[in-house]
Amino acid sequence: MVGVIGRSLALGLALCAAGCARPASPTEVVAAYFAALGRDPIRTLPLLTPAFHEQHGLHAVTSAEARAGGSGEAPRAGALAVDRFELGWLAVQSREGFRALRGLLAVTPVRDEITGDRAGVTVLVQAGAGPAFEQRFALAREAPGASWRIDSIEQSGVAPGAELAAFVAHPTEAERQRLERISRAGG
């Protein structure tokens, strides 16, 4: 099955490079996610559900929140909150360090499965010679024939030395804050 997944990921990357075809399978959606991540992050938006944006928690801060010292608290669910999550998602990927580390990520398919309108895709992610970790994508579609979209991501096996690569592969507000605290502490 890995050969099939590998071919699907390669096809998905080729489709993304062409910039015109919509990814059809869950593995092609994951390939499109990694192809656009940090390079052309606006192309990730159609691949992601509103639930995904709530999960990552990155968000734009309003001027009122900034004046109040910013609690770091994510906005409440709703249409405007999704826009703020999307802006946060795009903003973090525009940073030069993010794009540079993204260029080092190697993604190796492990498995995929589809059950009705839900799917899972698992990949190994590694930055350079650093330790690899597993990243699992949960995908959903509204109906047969509808586009697959990433609903959530979970990571496991993130060893010391892979934290930044894990953040780049799946940026979240919680991990951003944790990495910031470590950086401030000099660790």
C-alpha cells in the first residue's frame, strides 16, 4: 500500500505544482497541504475545514485585544472567528524562518484509509538529519464526490530537536506559545 500512497503523494505534488487541478484523494490533499505550506499558504485554505482552524488556534488579534495586553485566548467559534483563524494561519507561514525550515521537510507516506466520508492519512516528517515524527491527518467530505478537506492533525513521536519542524508541519497557537517560552528562557 505504501507504493500506492507514494504515487498518490507524487501525483498530488505534481498537481499542486501545476496549480490548476483540485486534489481528488485524501493523500493528494495531504500532498497539496505540504506543497503549499509556507510557500503559498493561501492555497491551503480550501484544503482545511473550519474545525481545523479552531484546532490550531492561531488567530489575528483585534486592536482592542492588543490594547488590553492580549490574553492569547482564541476567538469564540463563528464566521468571524474562522476569518481570524485563517488570518493567523496565513500570518505565521509568512515568516522567513518558517519558509526556510519548510524547505527542509521530507514527508514520507506511511498509510491511508477511507471509511465513507472520513479518511485518515499518516506520514513521517523529518527536517534534514533531525529525528522523524509521525503526523496523522483526519479528513472529511460533505458527501460522496465532494472535496476532501483536512479536519484535524495530530503528531506523535516529536523528539527533542524536532520541535521546530513539528511546528512548521502543523503550526498551532499552543506550540507557538511553548516555543516562545523556551526561547525567552534561553533553552
